[in-house]
Amino acid sequence: MNLRGVFVSGFVAAVMVALGGVPAHSLDNGVARTPPMGWNSWNKFACKGINEKVVREAADQMASSGMKDAGYQYVVIDDCWQTGRDAVGNIVVDAEKFPGGIKALADYVHSKGLKFGIYTDVGTMTCAKRPGSIGHEYQDARQYAAWGVDYLKEDWCNTLPGQNAESSYTLMRNALAETGRPILFSICEWGSNKPWLWAGSIGNMWRATGDIQDCWNCKKDWGGNGVVQILDLMNGIESYSGPGHWNDPDMLEVGNGGLNTTESRAHFSMWALFSAPLLAGNDLGNMSPETKAILMNKEVIAIDQDAMGVQGHRVKKMGDLEVWSKQLADGGRAVALLNRSEKPATISADWQDLGYPSKLNASVRDLWAHKDVGSKTGSYSAEVPSHGVVMVTVKP
């Protein structure tokens, strides 16, 4: 046991509680002490493309491509694995899509040294009109545990009039706890009811935003968000996130074609700076070298997985030029110089913006160039491409 890490995490949590941040009693089911990492089927395969073969191949690729070694561990089926309920209310698996059944699929994922996740909904139906869990929470939880599920995502579609989010998700939390199996609980109500205010004692992660879209800047009328819209939604709620309970800005769109390489690096960098769950959403069997390099940048992943578990926040905004900072367990800072504009620009991070004295001498390392850029005093500046980021660590 790393007693120093335990002490630091406990101290940070106590300070946050004192300042009115995370709830005094956060969920402690033994999982998600750092942000979960894995893959989810929805962004690429949605309902039409998901099946047993896709999930097995995703597990194969995660185990063999280097992703597992980089920290990815959960293989999660999203919506459309279920078709109905039998005479006694047990959930029925789509036999056409999953002929071997969920238990055999979970066993296969486990055989790769990975963990298995599945999806449900708090309402009468899922978002794709498959059966939801309302009225069957304990029955479903027992079934998931029997199958060997390690991760449950619960959505917020087709709810009843007046249905309360906090009580609905509390019911499933209790049902999962009753199984005796440690199952990571992912709350997905899109930030609609400000879950950061109440979900810390209920879920291991909760969606703080609407659904992500595969684009840089594209707010949708129905609530979908591009990358930059999500950045703004995540800023200001950082005090509610920490070990075991994380603000979730939704799954990654890296490798799905809507973002260029520069934008994808920025997307991945900012999710890491947020201490966000890193759930790849692409076709793992057809990744370009650029996509692999982004998803498996261990220096950036280390920022996401930092033991202190602090969510970064924006410390300077100059129009479309921004500086974001995240405190690290070793006393350093992860810093993102973010250019949201249409042209390259020079962005400077002043030490005082990061909480350091202006005369401090600190070493700076570029996490995408994988090189030290020298010792700096007072500030660091860099040329940042349009829609791009320069991500560095600053260490006294």
C-alpha cells in the first residue's frame, strides 16, 4: 500500500469537503480510484453495428495493440444487446447479435485480462427502445453480477413523469451493492440534474454534459456537443471530482474521422487534464498510426491517472486563447495551452496563474513532443496551432 498516496488523497478529499466540494460520503465500492479507461461500443457501432464479434475483436485489439499496457481495461457494450423480458421478468439477450450469450462474452473478455461492462436505462425503455430497468433493478443487478459484469452504464431515456434522478440512481446503486460484486457504476443522465451536486455518494462517474459529437465545434439543438462546448461545461465543477467519483465529459471521438489529428490531440489532452474517464469510442481494429499514438500517449495518460485525482480548470482566457492547469501529486502542474481560434497563435502561461511565485525556476516538458524544453522562470510560451494544444508539465 502506498501510504503517501492514501494520505494525499484523503487530505485533498477533506479539504474539498471543507470548501463545499465533494460530498462528505463519496461512493466507496473499491473501484475507479483513478479515472476508468477502456472502450465503449456506441460512438462507432451504435445499435446497428454492435454484435458479439465486434466486442470480442475489441477485446483482442485492446489486449494486443498496446492499449492494455497503456492502462485501458474495460470493454463496454452500450445499448442494443437486449430484446425483452421473459415470463418472470428476466432480461433477454438479443440472440441474433449475441448468440453465445453475455456470460460467455464476459468470460472471453476476462480471459484477456480485461474487465467487462454493459448498459441499461433507468426508464421504461433504453434510448434505442430496448427494455429499461425500472421496476427490475435488483433482478437486473443480480443477473449482471452472475454474468460477471464489472461496469454498468445506466442511461436516462424514457423516464416516467416526475421521475427523480437521485432516487432512481440510488436504487440501482443499492441493487449493485447487494450483489456483493464490485461493479463500477456509471451514471448517464447528461448533466441534466446537476449530478455533481448529489452523485458522489451514488456513482463512480456521472455524465456532466450532453452527448459528445464527432466534431470540434457543433452544438446540436437536441443537446449534443462538440469538443469546445464540452470544455466550457466542464469548467467550474472541478471541486466535485476525485478518486472513486469522476465528472464524465463523455466518451472519446479520437479515430472516428470528424476531428483532424491536431484536434484529436487537443481533445485527448483536455480529457486527461479533466481527470476524465478515458473510454475510446473508435474501431480498435482499424486504427491509423496517428490514432494509436494519441490513444496510447503514456505521458498524457499519466496526467489523467495522477494519484491526486484533481480535475484541471481554466486559469486564463484571452478570447479564443486559453490556459488550463491541473495540480499533480508531485507538486507539479499539467498545463494545456489551448487555441480555439482559426489561426496559429502564441500562448503564454504565467507561473502565478498556476499558483506558483513569479520568480520560481521550473523545468518544463512537452508531452506530445516527448522532450524536455528546459528550465523556465516566471512563464512559458509556445506557438499553438489552430484548434490545437501544447501540453506540458511544469515542475519546480
